[in-house]
Amino acid sequence: MKTSSGLDANHVLPTASWPGGTFASYHVYPYYPDFLQYQPSLQHSVFDGHHDPYAAYVRALQHHHQRVMPVMISEFGVPSSLGSAHPGTLGRGQGDHTEKQAMRMDAQMLREMPNLGMAGAFIFEWTDYAPIPVTSRPAARDGWRQLELVMDKPWWLPVTHRHTAMEFSNVGLLRYGYWTPGQSSYDSLALWHLDGATLDLRIPWAMAGMSDPSSHQALIPQGGFRASSVTIPGIGITISSDGGSVQNTGTVRWDNWPRVRYQERIKVGAAVIRSAFAAVSGRS
């Protein structure tokens, strides 16, 4: 039997043996917790000239702890990932933002923190994907079957006494552009482009249904938000155009890997974040 209990940080207070004091720490994203989108009391609060449920929730946390201890938002932000894992308020979901868009959104939230009474805030982001059960996939359209992922499951809302609908993201839409910074038509969310007769295509492993590409593990949806994995030799690629015959172009194969190789760079739009940090620290 599972049991749970709440712990109010207001009851964790400094003593003579710990004179340094305490503070409340929260992870608050514009896409989590889910009730940011549904709780009526958060939908009507106006900050910076517009309704902002996220700012309303952060302010509510500050009110709960005021005159007891400072509040720190130890995680917030939005990812510039390929695809979104979860919808959010004011269009600030968990991914599918260009690097410029993500930097601008993070800067906006960071600049709000002092005005909302926060003692500090840390930008952080991470993303993951959830496959939809085979039985829940939408019907084929014009001969094509959409590839959609679940972004949020249905919820029963006890405050408003209504059910929410399951939310999907169509990851089968491939965005055109170039993904090398500084190149013409650069788009950090681009998935394909054509150079002469050569088609360059990139698909995130999770969107290709891989649970662990480093060991060739593919995800097998089993319905009811359950899944298992199976080892595959590779990923087959077929091409069809304008209703023509399907052409098998071969199989993409790769070796297992023990570590991921990467190269660091400064994201496009980072200057906006730099200015926001300077502003909240009083150095602008």
C-alpha cells in the first residue's frame, strides 16, 4: 500500500545550531504542473499587461512563504528541442521552439522573477517523448498516416468538474531548412533540405520510435500508456511521391556506442539571456 504526505517548507526553520537559515525551493515550468492550464484562479491574473497563469502560480508560492523564508525557483525554462513533449501556457510548451524563441521565453520569465518576489532562479530544460498506443492513432489522411505522439493524457478536473481531451503532437510534419548555424535558411528545428539531387534528412531518435538507440532498442507501444522494447538491426527507409509506387532505399545501420559525442556552441539568441541576467543582477 502506497502512502504519501505533504511537507510544508514553512515548518523547516533555522535553529541555534543552524543560524544560516532556510529557503523554499521549487521546480516550476510553464508546462508543469498541469494545473497551470486548468486552475481557474490562475487564468485571470494579469502580469506585464497580459494574462499569465505561470506568473500567477509563482506569485502564489511567494505569498505562501512570505515573512517566513525566501523562495527560489531552482528550475524553469523551455527547451529548443526537436518536437514537444508537453503543452504549456502562453505557447511555452516543453520543446518545439527555435533557439531564438526559447532564449526569448526564458529571458521573459527570468525578468519576471524579481518582480514576483523570488530570491533567485535557475534556467534549466530537458525533454522526452511518449509514444501513443496503436489503437489511438488517427485515421489515414490522403493515403498518409500521421505520426503523432501523446503530449498529455486526459485529466479529470475536480475544481471545474470536467474532463480534458488527450493532446497530440504531429511529429510526421518535417520542417524544411538548414540546421548549421550561420548558414542561409538556418532553422534549429529543420529536419530536411535538398541540395541538388541529394536529400538530407534528420529525425530525432525518439521520434523514430527508438527507446535506446545506443543498443538498438526500439519502443513497442502496448496500449494503456504501457510499452516494451525490442532489439532491431536497423531502420528501413522507403520513399513514395505523389501517390507513386513505394521504393525501398535500404536500411540505416549503426554500431552500438558506449558514449555520446558532442560539440558545444553558444545557442543562437543567447544575447537575450545575457541581457536578462544583467538586468536581474543590477548590472545592466
